[in-house]
Amino acid sequence: MDIRRRMRLVVLSGGVLSFVGLLLIVGVGMMLAGEKVTERRRSLGESASAFVGSFAGAQTRQRLSDHVTEKAQLVDRELEHTRQDVESLAQTITLILSEPEHYAPRRLPNPHEDVIISGEPYLNISDAVAAEADAGLRQEMGIAGNIADTLVPLSRFYTGTFIGSRNGWLIAADSKPDGGTLHFSEKFLKSYDPREMNWYKLAAEAGKVIFTDLYVDTNGNRCITCAAPFYDAQGLAGVVGIDCNAEEIYRQTGTTRTGGATSASFIMNRDGEILFSSKKEGELAVVESRRDLRQSAGKSLALEAAAMTSGRSDVQLVTVDGKEVYLAYAPMESLGWSFGQTIEQAEVNYPAQYAEDSLRNQMQDFADDMQGVFLQLAGGGTVFLLILLGLVLLISAKASDHFVRPLLSLTEGVKEIAQGNLDKKLEIKTGDEIELLADSVNAMTVDLKEYMANLSQATAEKERIATELSVARKIQAGMLPSVAPDFSGQTTFDLDAVMTPAKEVGGDFYDFYMLDENRLAVTVADVSGKGVPAALFMVVAKNVLQNLAMAAKAHGDFAEVVTRANDRLCEGNDQMMFVTVFFGVLDLRTGEFTYVNAGHNPPLLLRRGGEVSYLLPEGKPDKPLGLMEGLPYRQRALTLAPGEMVFLYTDGVTEAANEEAELYGEERLQADFARAASDTPVREILASVGEAVKAHAGNAEQADDITMLGLRYLGD
């Protein structure tokens, strides 16, 4: 065997051995890399779980704390308004009685003789006071009758407003939710003496504005009374008072929820007694017998109950009904009560477990990708070595030596890279394919290192955003009312509504609810912008409108409701967002439809005989809410006959565009609505119009939220 053949044999043998060694190195590297990835997956999963758990817990505790503080302050603000009204009433009666020469005696209706209607001021004196009344007392009662002009507007907002004199007479204005005539008991007419009442004695003794404890009035309502003394030259002249519905106070704290289905809220008085609660049973439920929560068998709950009665605010982990829950509470300073809310610990820990599972899955995918890269590298190396060995058989010993040295260098470098040193750089300068291969390996290590870093960051960010948007969409969908079961099967009206957001969350919303047993309120609105900011502003606007409408349902001035809603939405509106609103109330007894249009699209009106027209306002339209404080709004009304219908929508319907940028438009909407209307149920009408809009848009992407609400008056 000559030298060339021996050289070829040596080179061939060395190449084969190198190939086998490389396979061993790659195999060992893959095994070590797999173990590292598995270990890192477990470590990162535990770290992510701990971090997300800590973060979610902190966020939930802060959100709960902010929520209960906001609700407690909301009640305090409302009670502060009541306090101011009581002080104003006391100042007014003091002025009238101090300067009688400026007022003429005024006769008020007498419940002993006259029929008293809701909200009408009246004068009542017991038989004993009437028997001893002289001309001076009758003159005083006549002068005091001028307070009626002040009582009338206050009666629109309160169930009872009254003035009790030290001489025993009572001037009052009582309001019923449904209006109508007031009925008085014989005991009240003959023997009622305000001086014997608890509110009179407490205010007279305190010498300042006071709030009474919770009590049940003669109508079965749970109330508290705000009272204040008033004086004349002889000293205490009497006490004025205003009754507040305690159930309404609790409803103000329960309009929104923080957390999921495990959330619960309650109000506790200064004696540790649960007055109101969303729980129907358990330790936080309202019971008929007095129960001091500070004496609870659970030490953690009893300890926090004591802190609540002392006027503190905090968020702590306690045990309620055998479950670990976060309890957040804040004082309602005007009453000395405390508002609390709970959420189960398991609900707070769910995001942490979800994040750990998701990260582990991503790391497993990364490990699979790494294994594929190693297999490709091993396959490529095999092909290259086979070609190299074939060439070695055809070249001389010198050429063989020339190729062997850089190949060995490349092999050592690949070994180091395979062992995980991605910072390794191969320095091979041969001017041929080996140098190109070395450069490719160098480029591959750089790309692989960058890919690993980018993949981890992008995956975590994508999962976080997707999770938050999914939760936001579910929360927003849950806030919109559902027709079934409360509004299905109605005999006096047919109602349905749909909302399709253009993004994960939208700025459109609809709302419907009963103001009382005879009046149905409906709302359709469109917030400026899209996405999360619009959705947040939508939540605020929806709650503000509903709260104000329910508070003003007694007097029915819905223009004032919209005006006050505009002022509230302007407060702190640094982003200059606004919302167009159509708010209407249907009287189910008469078919009268009262509405306020704040810059919204004019609705369609279906009359008898199939006539369809737009409900356009006279004069300039009112402005959207949130633009400027103090804007006026007008209330309009029309009467619907049985079978007639109002169709409300947002501009996402009329501005739906097809692939040629052609808008759906108001004319198409009117025509498609007229074809679908007739006697068809409202649900089918909305479905028909929605299909028409979808057919017009074709394959074009939805650019704006689409919201529709139909209300047909069926009559008696």
C-alpha cells in the first residue's frame, strides 16, 4: 500500500472516527440540553406561579380596597347631600319664624279634613294640641306654612320631609313611589306628637345634625332619619328631619362587583350586626335575631369585625363558612356603619396556576424545537462528512492534510456549541467551503441565541395580553342585561337587544330595566373610540345613567337625569371621551314613550299600517355626554299604540362598509327594517336586520361596534 492510499485510509479512518465522535457529542448534547430545558421549565413555572400569585393577590387586594372605599364614600356623599338639605331646611324655617312680619299666614291641607296626595305638604296636630291651641299658636302655624315652598322640591328626592315644633304641630310632605293619595292611621291623626319621637329627642339633645339608627317605618320600609334642631329667641323651636330609604343606600353599594361568582358584599352597623348582605345564608347573611359578628366562632372573622366597628379600613385573609376569603372593608362615616366585600382565595390564585401551566407548555414546545434543530444539524453534518470523505479518496496527502486541520477545528467548535456555549465563535480562514460552514455555524449560534430570547419574551407578552382581553370581554358581556328570564314572556311589551364588538371589547352598550312595575327604561349608547379605554368609559356611563334614573324615578324628570349624568362624566375626564346616548322610558299602562336624545342616531319608529320613519328632534340636537358641564337636555314624548315599535341602534349599523367602502346607510336600514317589521317578534327583526348588514359588508372587516335594541308596545 502506497503512501497516498495509506494517507487516504488514515484520513478516511479519522473522518469515520470524527463522524462517530460527533454523533456521540450531539447525542450527549441533546440529552444534556433536554435535561436543562426540563429543569428550567420547572423552575420558571414555579417562579412564574409565585410571581403571578403575588401580583394577582396584591392587585386583587388593592382593587377590593379601592372598590369598598369608593362605595363607602359614595354613600357618605349622598348622606352629605341629605345633611346639607336638612341644614338648609332648618335655616329656612328659622328665618320664617324669626321674621314673621315678612310672611302672610298660609293654610296648609289638614289630613283630618282634606285628601292629601303624594308630595303635598300638610299640617297635622293631635287632639290634645288642638284643644289647647290659642290665637298665638294658630298664627305661628300659619306663618310656618310658608315652608311648603321648600318642602315640595325636597319631596321629589325623599320619602319623608318634616318639621316638628316644640308646641306640638307637624308640617310634612310624604312621597309614595307610585304617587297617589296618602292614607293616615287614626292613631297618627289623633295622638301623633313629634316631641315624643326618637328623631326629635336625639336632635334636640345633640344640638346638631344627627342620623338615627336603622328602624322600620309604618309602611314596612327600613329607614334612617337625618334630623337637626332649629331655634328662635326663646331657644329650641323644634326639629326638622328627612327620611332616607336604607334599602336604596345598600343598592348604591351593590351596583357593581369586583371579582367573579364568589364575590359577596354586606353592610354592618357599629354593633357588629349585618344589616344588608348579598349572601342569603351563612355567617354573612342577614338574620332576624340580633347577631354580633364580633362574637363569631371564627377568630379571624371576629377580629376583622371588631376592626370594622371601630371605623378602620383594611384588606385581610379570613375564614368565612369554612373557606379562605379576602375581606376588604371601609367605614361609612356618616352613619358609623362599615361596608365590606369578600372574594375567595381560590379565585385570586387561579391566574398563577394558569400562568404556570402555560409557561410549561411553551417550554415543552421550545424543547421540541431545539431537538429538531439538533437533528437537522446532525443530518447536515453527516452529509458533509460523507462528501468530504469521498473527496479525500481523490486528493493527495497534502490536500488531505490541508482539509483535515480546519475540519478538526470545526469539529471542536461544534462540540462546544453543542454543549451549550452559544457565545463560541469559530475562527477558520481557509477561503473555501469549510470557512463558509464555520461562518454559517457562527451565524446559526447568534440567530439561535436571539431566537431563544425573543421567543420567551414574545410568548409571555402574547399570553398576558390574550388573557387580559379575554377576561375583559367576558366581564363586559356579563354587564349587559339579558332578556331571559326576567323580560321574556311579557304581555305588555316585546324587547330584545344585541351587541357585537368590533374588537375584543367595545364602547357600545345597551341597557334595560324596570323603574317600577309600570315603567320600562331602555338605553342605547356609543362611546367615542374603541378598545379597552372605550369599554372602561362605557362601564362608568352605564352605571351613572342607571343609578341616576333609579334615583329620579319618583319625579320622572329624565332630562335632569341626563343633565346630571353629563356633569358626572365630565368630572376627571382628562381623556376628553364622550358618549352619545338615547334614553327612553315606556309607560306600560298608556304607551307613552318619554325620551332624551343626547347626540345619538335617531331611532326608527314603526306605526300602525307598517309606516316606518326616523324619530328626528325638532331644532338643534342635544350634545353627547362628557363634552362640557352644564349642558341642557330636553325631554320629549310620544304615545305608542299597541303593536307600534321603536328601533334603537348605533352608527356601527349605518356605517358598516363593504369591500368597496360603500356604507350601509340610513336608507337601506329603513327599507330592511320595514320589510322585517310587521308582526314579526322583535328577536327575529333584529336577526333579519343583522343579516342584512352582514350581507352588505361581505368579507370586509367590521370597523365599529354594532348594537341594536327593539321595543314593541303590545298594550294591555
